[in-house]
Amino acid sequence: MSRHYAVFGHPVAHSLSPRIHAAFGRQTSIPIDYRAIDVEPGQFTHALMDFVASGGAGANVTLPLKQAAFTLCDDLTERARRAGAVNTLVRNGDTWHGDNTDGVGLVRDLTERHALDLRARRTLLIGAGGAARGVAPALLDAGIGDLFIVNRTPERTDQLADALAEPDRVHPRYLGDLQALGEFDLILNATSAARDGSHVPAMPRAIVGRRCAAVDLNYGEAAIPFLAWARAAGCHDVVDGLGMLVEQAAESFARWHGVRPETDAVYAMLNSNHDALVTA
Ligand code: NDP
């Protein structure tokens, strides 16, 4: 039976992942069968069983399924365990092995493609969903300074801070208290607010430090509101999530196929078509 790969999410129709993996396959001469599968959260386990029965060997998982994927894995990489969220599934005999490549993808994009030095940056992370869970441990490992986390649902902020288990460096706070938090050197939007037409929560200019970098994990249309705010607020560097998307995909590809694809050409191809991008 031929081996299949997929990205599971809801919604997922506009995902760029099938294009990215097809490009990696052409580059490495590995035949790739990778498609997007839209599945509602309640149907995820069932859909994965069908996928395995038809030759499914590995999958990416996107919103809102990353924490569900974590719970159904039989074993996990250390970075997935710390994240409490899985974006990469590897079929291993009768079991699922879970990894999380979001964090390494983000840090690689910021430090290598955008040449940002993350060390000691006082950081604000907005959001506490699957993506925030994936990137927070990697940012801490990359040497950022204190990490403040805010989220629409405060309980999830506390859960993420507890999971990170670094109380001296990680500070859960309320969204409404942003004004009182001082200036940041790095502000990340890890919410999906713009996907449903909402704006990221109102943010005061006072949180932007002198050489602050603003990073939206979203890209295409969904990144417009936050990055427009960041530019108007005087952020020194403004980065969307397209590079992270390509880098996390390359890391998943390497897990499945044992070959690390080159990413710059794929990033350039997608970036040149930027106006046509919608979020995935
Ligand atoms: P989840 O569904 O797991 O979490 C969504 C997050 O957004 C939660 O923190 C949620 O808050 C918050 N949120 C949603 N709507 C609003 C709103 N109207 N106002 C304020 N907060 C809101 O999604 P993910 O964490 O997996 O993904 C988040 C975003 O990051 C997505 O848009 C996704 O496309 C992007 N992403 C990009 C990647 C890349 O490679 N570039 C990789 C992964 C994700 P609450 O907890 O209150 O519901």
C-alpha cells in the first residue's frame, strides 16, 4: 500500500501545506501524496483510523486539533510533551508518535531568515491555544527574557504558564492589564482572531519598546490587522508567519522522510504570491 500524508484541521481547505510538501517532494525526488482533510473535533479520532486504514503514515495537525492530537499519542518528543500540543504525527507500527515542530520552525525563521537576536528580549505572547503552546517552550530555549502571556480565556493562560513550569520567567496576565505591563522587545500574536473577522484585542502603543519586533503567526489576509497595528505603533521589525509555516513543514518532512528539504526557494515562491495567500 502506498504511504499517505495529510494535514487535519477545521477549517483546512485553504491550507498551504499540500503545496509546500509537494514542493519539498519535487526538490528531494520523493513522491509525495499529501492532502488536506477537514475534520470536526468530535470526528478526529475516527478520521485518523480511516486514514491509517488507507495507508496514512504521517500527518500534520492544525487548529483546533493540536491538543486533541496530543492526547491520542502513544509517545511524544520532549518538545511536544512540554508544549502539550502536537502538530506532527508519525505512524509507528500500531501507535502514533507525536512531535511539535512549530517552535523550532518559528525560532529558525526569526533567527536565520530574519536575523533577529531573541536573547533577553522581554516578550509578550498573545494567545494560549495550540500554536502558543508550541512556540512558548522554543522561545524560552532560544534565550528570551521574561515571557508574559495573555489570552481571551484566562484559564488557558494559567494552564500554559503552569505547563511551562518556569515561574520566575513566565508570567500569566490578564488581557485587560496590558497597559500596566511596561515595554516589550518582542510581541507575538498567536491568536486566530483575524480568521473569523475579529481584530486582535485593543493594544496600547505603550507596550512597544524602542527596538521591538512584532511577529504574527498568521500570514496573508489574517496577518493584516496585527501587523498594521505593529507598524503604526512603531515596531522596528514586523514579521508574518509564512516563514514559520515553511520551516515547521520542513521539520515534519524530515521526520517522515529522513531528508531535510531546503526552504528558501519554497518560501520565496509563496512570498512572491503573497497577495493571493489566505490563512491556513
Ligand atoms: P487554537 O484554536 O488552538 O487557539 C486559538 C487562539 O486564538 C486562542 O488563544 C483563542 O483564545 C484565540 N482567539 C480566537 N479568537 C479570538 C478573538 N476573537 N479574540 C481574542 N482571541 C481569540 O488555534 P492555534 O493556536 O492552533 O492557531 C492560532 C493561529 O496561529 C491560527 O490563526 C493559525 O493559523 C496560526 N498558526 C500559524 C502557524 C504557522 O506556521 N505560521 C502554525 C500554527 C498556527 P481562547 O483561548 O480564548 O479561545
